[in-house]
Amino acid sequence: MRILIGIAHPAHVHFYKNFIWEMEKKGHDIKIVTKNKDVSIALLDNYGFKYEIISTKMATGLKRITNQLEYEYKFYKAAINHNSDIVTGIGGNTASQISKITKAKSIIFTDNYLKYDKYITHPWADTIITPTSFSHNLGKKQIKVPSFKELAYLHPDVFNPNPDIYDLMNFKKTERFVVVRFVSFKALHDKKVSGFSETNKIRLVKEICKYAKVFISCEGNLPHELQDYVIKFPPEKIHDALYFADLLVTDSQTMTTEAAVLGTPAIRCNDWVGSDNEMLNFVELENKYNLIYNFSDSDLAVKKCCELLSNNDTKDIYRKRCEKLTNEKINLTKFLVWFFENYPQSFTDLKGAPDMQHFCTTTPEMEHDQ
């Protein structure tokens, strides 16, 4: 099988990495195309993946349109030259459109409903995989799976936390630390959405420092006062740090779920919270599994942060809560390997018996994260 994967964000590298390793081990031909984003390229390089950069410019305003058209044309050329059987991506607007003008079928994954996808993505996709927490009905082409996209790379079957991260952080295992993640909110779907302001970023870090060491992962500009807290270890090691951290505080979407499935308490604060576009995985993680806290008010987020850090037993409590989640959710990488290898029969089989996805993920153990 010849599969073309579109990478548009660093999280997509993590999502597909174990799938790529497993499928290549089985003899399938995988081609990766990507946008030229610093962290994405660093991750692809550090994991040893071969890839083709098909978008090198970052733009705003109307230039986004011409850049996107250029990206789609080069994606099309890559699919033709590779003779792809399947094209895939998270969000998947380009993959779904290209599948309609090539012989390839498109299998996309999404956990976020954006209004424009209704017109530019979903009508063109052959198959759309979503979590069961995704509330929107996308029609006959939709397959729902009891998992989160983060469980493609952080499920216990494929992720083995490495305590060597302490050496990379130059930090003692007996000391407490908090990971803080700030994002830039420059993506198209982040329009009119924000997280911590510069003032609140500084205030947040000062409060955390009363309880623990702070390590900051950041997109875009960071206040000068916080530069000394920036993480200096390789980006692919962030999940090791997240696993051993006492807490995550962030305005990021993805990293919130990453912390939750690792059993690390997480506080999320941004304008998505409570909005009409709030993703229901965050509601499920808070209300059903009690693993995260969602706030739109930064004052409340800081208060909850101090409350959690004042309790030395917090991490143990959240580890036990996480066991319930991993017992009820499936290893998404195993599911994807089975689904792609048996496609399109796998699609037909799941439509007839949705519960079989639990059985198709009970294959022999995969190797852990490389």
C-alpha cells in the first residue's frame, strides 16, 4: 500500500509517527509532505523521517489563500508522483480535496468541528474518523472511535516515559516542576481566540514559582522576564517531561489532552472554553474523568493552579484517575494500522459492527516509542 501523509502541525508528527513505523515495518510505502514549520521539521528530523517540504512561506491575510493553493498543487503533484493509494491528514482539507482528482482515497481524522470544513473538507473526504466525544454527525462516511488522537502516541502500549529527561533538564528527580505551554493563536481557526495575556503569563509563572520549578514551551513571542524559563531540551522529549511533571498549565488545546492521558493534572485557559466551538473531549476529560480543568478566566486558572500545587498528593490521585481512561479508550495507532491495511473492507465491517474496533486493537504488542 502506498500512503501519502500531510503534516501541517507538530502534533501531526506525533500522531502519525508510530503508525508510520509500524506500516513501514509491514512493508508499506509511506511518503510525508509537510509545511515548513520549525518544530515540525525538527521533530521529523529527530525521528529520522524522510519528507518533502511543499510549503515554505508563512503568510497572513489574502496571501494565505495563494499559499494554500500552492500547497494543494504541490500536494497533488506529490500524490501523482508517489502513485498514492491513500492520502491522509489531521483536519484533512487538502487530502480530501486531492483525493477527488487522483486515484487515491482519503482517510482523515478530526476532533474539531470548524464551520468551513463543512464546505471545503467533509464533502470531499472518503472516510472521516472522529472520537466518540465528537458530537457532530458527518454522515455515512464517519467512523467514531473510543479514543483521542493523543492516544495514537501516548497510549501505554506505545509510549514509555524516559526518566533521562531529568538529566536533560538539569533537574533532580526529587524536585517538583510544572510545564507551562503558551501558543500563538495565529492559525486560521484561532481567529478572535486568545489565551493568557503577557501580563497574565508573568503573573502565572510568578505564582507557580512559589511551589515548583517552571519549564516553558512557547510559540511566538514570550515576555523578556520569562526567557530564562524556556525549555532547552529537544522538542520530541516534551512528553517525557509532561509525564513526570506535577502539573501542566496552558492555553493550548492539544497539550491539555496529552497531559490528561498521561495522568498529569492540567489547567487549560483560553477563549474556546464555554464557547459554541468548545471541543467535547475537554468536557469529557473534565466531567467524566476529572483529569483537567477548563477556564476562560485567567484569575480562576491561576487560583486553581495554586490549589493543586499546595497538595503533595495531587499527582498520585490523577495517575489513578487516568487508569479509568486508558481502560475505556483504545490504542488509536493499533486501530489505524488495522483500518488502513484492511480498507475499504474495514470501513464496511465497522459500519456493520462498530464494537469490533475493540477487538481489532487487541493484536500483539507494538514496540514502544522509538
